[in-house]
Amino acid sequence: MQTVLVLITFLLAVGFILKKFVWSPLVEGQQKRTKSVDGLGTKCGKTDCGCH
């Protein structure tokens, strides 16, 4: 019984570490790339006029 609790705790810890240091940066990086209208990193045409 004690081994099962240790295993569950270990798996939860590993899941937390993976979510914090692997999953979140991947998802955050994808969200930063898709903020522009045209997909080129600008918001209005070819230059960023700062109107948005």
C-alpha cells in the first residue's frame, strides 16, 4: 500500500514538472506567434502602426 502511494506521488510530481517546464512554454510560444492578423508578426499590413 505504501509503495502505491509513493508511486502516485512520484507520478504527480513528474506530471507537474512536465506541465510547468515543457508543456507551458510550448503552448505559450504558439500563442505568441498567432497574435498578428497576417501571420507575419505585424498587426496592420507590412508595418506596425500601433493603432491596435
